[in-house]
Amino acid sequence: MFRLLSKESNIFSVPVYIGVLLLIVIGFNFLDYSRLDVISAIITFAGVALGYFCFNAIALNYQTHLPLFLYTAFIFAFYPGDLDIGIAVALFTNSIILLLLTNTEMSVRKNSYILVGAILAINFIFLPTTWPMAIFVVFHIIGTSDRIGLHIFRLFFGAFLIAISYFGIVYFLDYNSWNPAYFPFRNFKPSTDLQNLAWLIPVALMLIHAVMDHFRNFNKKSPTSKFKYAFLLVFSIAQLITIVLYMGKNYEYLLLLALPSSIILSRMLRFLPKYWMREVGLWTIILCLVIFKLTNFFFN
């Protein structure tokens, strides 16, 4: 199976995977007709579908089927069907931000920071716990920009415009009370009763091994590969902060890590020294995700 997924994808591959994604979303929502769930499902589908285009933009996997397949498997395992509207919006906005920040045209990236700031503000309005994404964008500006102050100003100016618009709308709607959810920087409590996550330990160990292997062979990497991998790691850390601090038993938060995890794992599998290791690694990931999905489906 690994040999089959290692083949180079073509222009028809992404539409096929998006079709599979559509079947997954429809299948999990088939018996739920509430309007909010339909809206959430549509936004989730759009965000995850945009994620497929991020693979070519990040360009770390030689345009093979493997990361696309793993990404689809992660979505299947972590998507509960009744996804919270905030997480759905976060998936959608994260994909747009990645597409903007990985654009090959330097002028597009430099001129997009006002839009990125506005998107981050919208993301915060729908799901305040995703605030670490703003830190990721700031670090990206510091690491890539020749005019750091100007671009950080643009970033916060875009967020300021959305904030003013939001407060203006809620004021005219006569919503004058403050929601404590918009200050998610207190009352952190360690999550308990997470035994279902035990099925994902082999996948987590593979991710750790992949990152360690990257740094062991750091000097062998090209400058472009080093930069893109660092970009991916900072993005992953931002999502991981949100997951560790706020996930609890809401396992759908793991969807935020589906995209970077699929890239990191597919690279790890590709560079394993023996073919049987790649095949065993791939089937281990698939088996762990299937068991995790079945465990949550039948026992929750």
C-alpha cells in the first residue's frame, strides 16, 4: 500500500480526495438536520478541502498521494459529525492563512497581513481558544519579513478593524455584557479521563521520532526544506498549545493538527531505511486511527 501511495499525484487527485471528504461529512451528518449543524458541516468541508491545496503550497512531500491519504484518514478519525462552529471556522481560517503565508509571490505575502490580521480576529471571535495562532503569525513575520514593524502594524490594524466592527454591531444589537470566554487566559486545568487517547500514542511517538530525525539530519537538508519545516513546526506548536490548554474531552480539537501531522508523518515514512518499516508504519497509523474512531463512536 505504501508503494501505491508513494506515486506522484496528478490534477485529478485533489478532486477525488475532496469527493471522499464530502462523503465523510455527509455520512456523519446524515441523520442530523439542525440548521446549525448544516452550517458547521459546510464550513468544515470548505476548511478541510482548502487544506488539500496547502500541501502543494507547502511542498514538502514531493506531490505524492501519501500526505493526502493520511490527511483524509485524520479527518475521518477526528471528525465527530456535530463539529462545534468555532472549530469549523478555525479550520477554515487556518487554511486561508496558510495559503496566504505560503504564497510563492513575495508581494502577495507582504500585502496580505491586513487580511491575515482580520482573519485572526474573526477566528478569535468564533473560538477565543485559538489565540496561539496569532503568535505563530507574529513569529512568521519576525522570521521572514524585512520590515517587521510595518508588517506587525498591518497585522494588528487588520485585527483592529474587525474588532471595531464587531463591537459596533453588538452595541447596536444591545449586547452590553462581557462574556468571560473572550479572556481565555485563566483557570487552566489539566484534562482528565483521556484514556481514549491511548490509542493515538503510537502516532504521537512517530511524530516525535519524525521531528527528532529531522534535527539529527538537519545539516543534510536544503535551506528551503529547513525553512518550510520550521514553518510547519511553529504552526504545529501553536495548534498544540490550544489542544493542551483547552481540549479536555472535546477530541475534535485534534482536527487542528491533522494537516501538519499528515505532512510530518508522510515525510518520516518516506525516509525510513527499509520498505517493510514504511509499510508497517503506515498500517500502524491507519489501525490506530480506526480503533480511536470506533472507540469514540461506540463508547461515548
